Amino acid sequence: MLLTPTDIDAATEALAPVMRRTPMVASRVLSERTGCEVWLKCENLQRTGSFKPRGAYLRISRLSDDERAHGVVAASAGNHAQGVAWSASELGIPARVYMPTGASLPKIVATKAYGAEVVLEGSTVDEALIAAQRHAEETGAVLIHPFDHPDIVAGQSTVGVEILEQMPDVSAVIVPLGGGGLLAGVATAIKQRRPEVRVIGVQAATAAAWPRSLAENRPVAAESMNTMADGIAVARPGMVPFEHVVSYVDDVVTVAEDLLSTALLLMLERAKLVVEPAGAAGVAAMMAGELTDLTGPVCVVVSGGNIDPLLLTHVSTHGLAAAGRYLTVTATISDRPGGLIALLELLRDAGASVLDVVHSRVVDDLYLDEVQVTVSVETRGPEHQRELREMLAEAGFLRD
């Protein structure tokens, strides 16, 4: 059954006292790149760092006294875990969260800090979910699904309600897409009030179950699940979100890994926002240049900012490379005094900062008086890299 306007109004009223009304921030850099006015709905600044508490709190708050007495259980590697833990704690209900053994330490610590008992089980979220379901069957605890329940979708719909209130002239809304709870809720809230507004979901291309599912008109599991955007890496869409997405969403697009890391870096550098890869999916779609028919104003939902500092380092490096800020070249130089200096002086004069130099004399096509050098440098972008390669080639450092 699809949510009604009454359902969404009830969810809005229930969550108003406990959820933050997250800010809407103008993005000058995205507006300049796309040619239309772009704003960011910053759910990374919501309680626990993502939109997840909206649905989790509404679902748990509606449990009967008997259900509350048995507690709640969930399975998650991150945002849903924290959303359930915080919501259960606020409502005075015991919570147990099963997390994969490989879950990041900051997310485990945060989930515990919000009051939940954390149990590490299995190597994947799917295996953790099996353990959570078993616990629910054995104890009577209520399993809080991350997206496949009407209350969860209703809770997430309040993001859409806020967007319409904060941005009455919005023409399109771009939403990260995993299991579908957020997109289903936002699309339902917006389309029931403003059917002319376009709503578009964004998935990681290497973990995209929705395009095939929509083509076959049924939830279908993704063939691969390999993406840095673990927050939207869901193997199969939920049935409840699926019906809402089919009814209200205009389009679903996918983005490559390079765009995800570049979008995260853009948010960090230009918007001064810490965003996780999944949360940056909508930004990546705008940067891809494929949504050319949008005229603005456009709202991009930034769904979360819970990223492990170590992962942030890796993703930032990935994003810098994708944006043309790192270049690694292999040059052939003279193995005589001054050979390396000549190469380094050229790089200096070209405005490239050297990060690393590795020598190798064990290469088949080298002459006796030559050495191969692999140099990693910082560059200013793709055009700077092209110019640098041309200079190295003209100086004889690069071989065909």
C-alpha cells in the first residue's frame, strides 16, 4: 500500500520534536558547472550523521508496549545501526545491533555510544542480518528493517516535506538510492504535493540493482556489489520502497566510482562538508553532466556524512587522482651524475610538486648508461597533466 498524505502528515508531526530540520545550502560550484541553481539538503548534519533516525525513530515509536518490552534488533554496518541505537535509547527501549566483523571501528564505537549492544557477526551485512533475524525469533525482539517497512518510508518522507517548505520553487530533487527507503519517502512526499517536480534516484554503477529491477518490474538482486559507497550498496530493493519508486520516481541513473570520490572531494574542498561516498551520489550525478535537461532550481540530497577517517584518506586520494591532481609517469634518464636533477628541474619549472621517486635499473629495454625513474607528482588538473607530458616527451624523458 502506498503512503497517503495523512500518513506523511502524521510522520511529520511525530518527528518534529526530535529531528533536526537540516539546512539547505546553496552550492555555487555545482551551479556554475551545471548552469542551473543547485542547493544541498544536508542530511549529513542530521542526528547520528545521516537521515536514518527519521525512519528508525518513527518505526520504534509506534511499537506496542509488549513489543517495546522485548526490545529491538537490527543489522547494519553503519548509518542504520546508529539510527536504531539512538532512537531506541531516546525511547527507553533496549536495542541490539548485529554488525559485520569488518565494520569500521568508529561506527562500532558510535553505535555503542548511542546505547545499543553491539554484536559482531559474519563478514557481510547479509550474514549479520541472518543473526539478527535469529535473535528476533528466539527472543521476540522486533527487527527494525533499514528500508522495507511503511513506517521507515514514512519517516524518510519528512526529508521531502522539508525540501518543499525550504525550497518552494524547486524543480527537481536528486536522491541517493540504495534499498530505496529514502528515495521512496522523498518522492512520495513531493509528488503528492507537487507532481510537476522531477525526482531522480542515483545508484553506484558497480552496485546497481534498481535499473534491472525497474526494467523487470520486480525487485531483482544486483549482479555485483563492489563500490566505495557502502551506504547504498544494497543487493536487492525492498518491496515497500519499490512500489513507491515505481509510482512516483521519474528516473534512476548510475554514477562511476571516480565520480563518487571526486564528488566527495568537491564537498570537502568547496562546500566544507564532510560527506560519505553514498551521501555524495547525487552530487556525482550532477557533476557527470548527463542531467542536462534540468533547468533549476535543483535540490541534491546529501544523505550522510559518516565516513571512517582512514577511508576518507583513501577516497580523497582516489578523488584527487580522478580530478587530475596526481600524475605518475615513468621516465628514462641518464645514469650519470645530473641525470635525475635535469628531470626534477623540468618538473619544478612546470609547476609540478614531486611526491615520490623510484629508480629501477632492471628493465629490458634500457641501455647500459640509462635508468628508469617512476615519478609521482601533484598537478593542477587534466590540462596541466597534458602539458607536463608534452614537456617530458620533448625533453626526451618519455619513450613511445
